Amino acid sequence: MSLVLEVNKKQKGKDSWEEPFYLNMGPQHPSTHGVLRLFLELEGETIVNCDPIIGYLHRGIEKLAENLNYNQTIVLSDRLDYISSAANNVAFALAFEKLFKLEVPRRAKLIRTIVSEMARICSHLLWLATHALDIGAMTVFLYCFRDREWLLNIYERICGARLTHTYVRVGGVRRDFEPEVIEELYRFVEEFPKRITDYETLIDTNRIWLKRTKNIAVVSAEEAFNLGLTGPCLRGSGVSYDVRKFRPYDAYSEVEFEVPVGQNGDTYDRYKVRMIELRQSNWIIKQCLDKLSETEGELVLAENSPDLLMPEKVREVSAQPHPKLGVMFKPKEKEIVPVGEAFASIESPKGELSVYVVSDGSSRPWRLRIRTPSFVHISAIPHMTKGHMIADLVAIIGTLDIVLGDSDR
Amino acid sequence: MKSLFEKLFLIEILKGLALTVKKLLFEKPVTIECYDKVIPQPYPGFRGRHALVRSELTQGPICVACHRCERVCPSRCIYIKTVEIEEEGKRKRQLAEYAIDASRCVYCGYCVEVCPVNALVLTEFYQYVGENREDLYFDQERLLKNWDEFIAKAERPYFNPFWKPKGIPEGFFSIVKRKAKGV
């Protein structure tokens, strides 16, 4: 409603020929990658102002988590960024383990690293597919989905689900890898670099691709910092920041990998960074698989980790002094988890995903706060679109790699 | 000079075309003729339609009405009703009604994992639809029927991977689960 009033105010007292042109894009527009609504102020075909409106996919995940216990909360995390749910599971589990002061077995750490890197490949493949489709390359879309299907089949063997995995649990993972899964993963790791070369042959030097991506949405390193960009969008601007390197979690301190950075900070650089990341993820999976054979037969869940079913309340009878009776026995609520707060952040495929949890001693989080990359990236759209054409807007939404389930929560 | 040559003869576009033509002529198609010739089979452990294991002794469910699945369910879609009966001078709790609302279920498989007697299973059957809400509200008879439909085609003895996941410490399972061999 306020938007309409604003438009009316701007149009008042102006002749019809000098009125700005307003256009509503979304929320059902196919290239907004979900239910993002953009309110555009145009001058000809140039964007003067852009106002992103979110909230069409709000499910209240943070509030829902307050009525579920810690392991049940991980089920909700699948629905944040539904393309890379394994990475979200890891973020939640890391925060809860910090709160519980749990030590995760090494095999579970390696498995978590593998699944979260698989999630990165899945997410980047879907990003490349839809980004290329938006810009006009159909073949890349089909090739990427073919390879993503392979990974989803591996996920299905690992945990029995293709998209909403719920694979990680507090203290480890839910199920060990079967030997066939490791064989299949080795086959994938061998084959995948050839597939990346195929995508690059198709679009890397293609003149249409270059014209649509070079010098579009240029963000300098300082601007990227100020806008709060993280992940490949920040690295495309030339800032070498990666949570996996700076605050290593799981098994990332054991493996070798490079952090790719771009130079110009345009759409093409961000594309390049993600393509190199695909290769690096592939390499990380290979190293982890080699290390997995060292820990054959070990447990994948810490012995003192909480059960899936946590009691709501535990009462303990304690003796208290009483003036008349001498001593009185009174039931008192006991702490199930330590009182306190914990924070964990991971490098999810889209950027930095952080989870902050406050516990009051009961089996349910008192408050859960999630910082998701897509939400911050959407707030950068007005800055990045200024002065560009409408057709470039599609490329800009694509290059930020936003998922609306992630931003609206 | 090279750049002019590339510009004139569309080298990079020809390279891309060569790749797609090569894939078209010399590689097998990736797509499958679904439902006409090949029906995609999920891998063991796929979390699909719910079923209650039918006991061979009583021809009913082996559920002991402990309410663990009801309490662990994140979407709270399991409804259990119990009755208290007296048998040989002892008061016993017995299952009266077991129902799952499949339209609310998120298929996390927690219920299968916490069940102490392996009475519940998420089968590998995934092709099911409902024309109205009642079709997706599985009551006890429907859940047992689901099991019959599933086990007729499955390999015996059947053991769901989530009944006793590999690599989890023994202390997390009840004695029945530790000794379970499959049905």
C-alpha cells in the first residue's frame, strides 16, 4: 500500500510525458528464481530504481524451532536453502555441538565434508544451469541437470532422500556410507572434471555470453564489503575471504584447496570463480574419500550425543531447608542441555550461513537466529542494478545466486 | 590477427556446436523412457510411503504403543490412541488406533529410527497419489495394507537401513533392535 502512495506522490504535479514508468516484476516471474517481487522505476529501458520485496515464502522457521528439540530443528534447516540442504544441516549441527560441547568422530567429520562439498557442486550446477538459461544458453541447462541428477542419486543412496536430506544430526551423521556409495563417488570424481570442460567449451568464450556478462553489475571490493556480500560474490570482487580457510570447521583443516578470486568484480568474474570452485570441491571430495579409508569401521556418532527424542522436562528431587519441617523435598527442573549461547558459521554454496542459538536449559532452543546469504544478497540488488537495462536485471539476479526459501525463512 | 580470424569465422561458436553434435551422434541419450519401458527404482533405504509391519503371529501391527514416534515427529503427524486392558491381573497398555497424516509428513525418518520394536517403516514405494485429503490420511488398516503391497515385491528377509543405521553406537538402540535380523 505504501508503495502505491509513493508512486502517486511522485506522479503528482507532473505531466504525463515526464512521469517515470513503473513496472512490477514478479513474484511469479520465472527468472526471479522463486517468489521475488521487484518494483522497478524505469526511464526508457534503463533502471532508475529497483525495490525488491520479499516475504512471499515466509514460514517462520526461527519461531518454529522454539517448539522443537535440537535434532528436530535440523529437519527445518533442509527447507532454508533447499538446493544445498546438506550444508545447512552442517551449520545447525555445528552450532548445537558447540553448545553441547561435543566432540565429533573423525569419520563423521570427513563424511560431513564430503556431503557439504557435494551440496556445493549441486548448488553451483543448478546456478550455472539457470543462469545460462536466463541469458539464453539452453544446452548448458540440460547438461548441468544431467550431472546434478547423478549427485542426487548418490544422495539417495547415502540418506534415502534426494532434496531434503536430514542427514546430519547433532554429534555426527545418521548413517555410515555403504561401500557402493564410495565406489560411485570415486567414479563421479574421476568423470566430473571432463564435464566442467564441456560447459566451459560451450560458454566460456562465447561472444553472446561475454556481451551479456562482461562489465555487468561491477562491484568493487570495498562496495562488496559494505553491501555485506559473502561467498563467490565477494570473491569475484577480489577479496579472498572463505570461512573454510579462516575458521576451518569439520575436516577442512586437513584438506588442501585454493580460494579463487576475481579481478573486475563483474558477472563474468563471479561465473569464473564458481567454475573454479566446482573443480576445487571435486578435489576436496577426492581427498576426503582417500582419508575415509583410514577410518574404516569407526563410529559416525559421538557416544554422548543427544538422542533424537529428547525429554521435554527432567525433574530432580532436591532437599531444601524449611523453617518448620526442618527439611523439605521439592522437585526441581533439571538442565537437559547446558545454559548458554553458541554461534557457528559455515561457507555455504551461496555465501556465509551463520546460526546463533540461545539455550535456557530445556531441550528446545530458547532463540534461534539464522543469518542467510540470500537475504543480504537481495538487499544488494538496488545498488547493482542502477543504470543497467531490464535485460541485465535477469543476469544480475542470476549472478547473485539467490534462493527465496533461504531469504524469507 | 588471430582475434580477427576468430571474429570472422565464429570459432568459439563452432567449437560449441561441434561438442553438441559429437554428443548427439556418438553418445547414448541420458533421458529414459519413463513409465513406458523403464520404471525408475529407488535405492534401498529410500524414505517413501509409510507402512506398519504386519506381525506373522497376530496378523496385526507389532507396535507396543510407546508413543516415541509420536513425540519425535517434527511435523506432529502421527496420531496414536491407546486402551488399558487387564490381563492376568496386570494392567497393560494396548494400541487402539494408529494413524499417519501423510500430507503433513516431511519424510525425515526419525520415527523409524526411534521405534524400539521396528514396527514402523518408510517403504521404498513412492508412486502414490490422493484425490482428496482422506486418501492421504493413513489409518491402521491402510498402513498394514501398504506393508502387504510393499512386501509382496520386496526381497525377504527385509531389513530397512534406518531400523539400525550403520555406524551408530549400540547404546542408542533397544535390545530388540540390536538383535533384529529382518522380517
